[in-house]
Amino acid sequence: MKFGEHLKANIAPEYGEQAYLDYQQLDSIISELSQTKPSAANESRVVSLTAPPQTNAQGLDTSKVNVTEETFLAKIDSDMVKVEKFTLSQVTKIRAKIMDLEALLKQQPSSLLSDEGSSTVPEGTSGWNEREVVDRADEIGNDFLRLEKYVNINFMGFHKILKKHDKNLPNNPCKVFYINRLNAQAWVRGEWNI
């Protein structure tokens, strides 16, 4: 299975496709760029002012191509920012759920307190609904696992698309730079403090 198909098959419905790395668009940019790159025979020759413009494999003028290396780099940058922001927003939501659950666990309903302020809760019982606590804890755990899967699949996607870029466009390698940048991202390092 190709990674683009793997990515589509593993998109969390709660997040939607737009939250993920746009692997298909990046792949199509690489395809267009690799079709417009000059052949090895033409790379070392000097172009005369009277010579016709360089053409791609289809015979199209490469100077009129809308897709450039900068298009690819700008898309990688914007997707890194998108994934970073989305991950941060999900971490913030998970933290809020944890704080709500902690507050629930710390509270004792006032009806269970005696006049002296001591708890009148019978031994072995609590002042909250245990099923609700378990359900909320499970929900938090599932949210965290979904986020972890999101982070892993996006990380793998960035690696694969950058490797593909450098393989198809060896004159413009960028994988090392972007992988170092990727590893510096908080969402990759897992600095969530949940």
C-alpha cells in the first residue's frame, strides 16, 4: 500500500482530512517538478541568447510552469505549522478534560458533609458516580491515543515526502534541513506535559 492510501485510511474522523499533512498535493508538486527538471545532457551546456527556451518531456516551455521548488517548500512549511497548531489545540482540549476530571475527583457533594465538615460518605463509597469517572477517564485516554496516532502518521508522512523529494529532485535536496526542523517541533518531541 502506498503511503497516500495509508494516510487516507487512517484519518481520524473526529479530526477530518484537512488537519493532516497534504501528502497528495506535495506528491503532485514533486511529480510536476521532476517532469520539468532539465535532462542531464542539458545541465552542463551553455544556452545561447538565440536558442529556443528549454522544454520539458512534453515539449512545454519550462519557464511557463507555475510550480516551482519554492511552491513545494512553502507547502511543507505551511503543513508543519498546520500540524503544530492542530496538535497544540488538541493537547489544550485534553488538558482541560483532565483538569475537569481532577476537579470532579476532588469535590465532595455538600450533602455528604456533616455539620462539622467531616465526610459522612460510607466507607468504600465515594461522593461521585464511579461509572462517570471511568467513562471520562477512558475518553481522555482515547483522545490521547488518537492524538498520538495523528502525530505518528504526520511524522511518517513528512519523512516519506521529503525522501521522495530528494530522490526525484537530487539537485535540490532538502530532507536533512526539514527533518532537523521537524525534530525541533514540540509536537514531534512530545513536549505536551499532559
